[in-house]
Amino acid sequence: MSHFSLNSLDTAHLNDDRLRRETSKSPMTKRLATYLADGIYDLLEEWANQERRSISSLAAFLLEKAVREHHEQIQKQPPPSDQQQER
């Protein structure tokens, strides 16, 4: 299993003004329920224990990190050209 520390979060992601605004629009956080395969849950639980965090906290961190990385990838893509839009 990869040893990824929560302390190794790339702080550049935290400096994205748009994402900061998106996460601060509401004074309350949102609740999300999901289902995981037993094996994935077990790995997540082991990872959370290694980090001395709750499974929920780790899952929320990982989801937020994935969204930030996805947003960054989209921002790096060039805008579609006029020719592509006409198709």
C-alpha cells in the first residue's frame, strides 16, 4: 500500500481562489453517503488508522484532493478551437 501522508498535500491546490470560494459558499459542510466494496473499505480503514484519522476524515480529504486535481487538469487544457466547435 502506498504511504501517502495527509501532511504531503500540495499547498498549491489550496491557493486556487475559485476552489476556495466554491468550498466557502455555504457555512455548512455537505454530507455524502456512499457504498464501498469490503476490500476498499478495509484498505481505507487501514490507511486512516496509519494516519490516526477517522475513515470519514480521510475519505473527505481524498475526495477534495481528487476534485482539486481534476479542476487543475481542466484549467490546463486549451480552449476548444472554432473548428472543433462546428462539428
